[in-house]
Amino acid sequence: MVEIEEPAPGWSLSLRRQGLEIRAGRHLRLSMSLTLVMWIASLSGFVGSFPYWRGLA
């Protein structure tokens, strides 16, 4: 019997009603709720809107 080794799946990124899901390879899986994703996006936009913060970078 010949065994064929399948390649490891690549990266996968999906944004659904349940939230953001990132998969990499066979074992790495990260998921965040949509509420958390939106909170992080709004916080980064809020911080990025101040000229003071842009001057530090």
C-alpha cells in the first residue's frame, strides 16, 4: 500500500458573522468575536487620529 503525504494547508483568513478566524497549517487556529474586531478597529482609528501619536512613531 502506498501512502501519499498531503501538503499542509496554507493560510486561511475569514470574516463572518461569528467573527474573524485565522488558520495556518494544521494546528494554528485563532478566532476573535466580531465585537472585539470592531472594538480594536475603532480604537486604532481613534489613536491614529491624534497628531501627537503620529509624532511618536
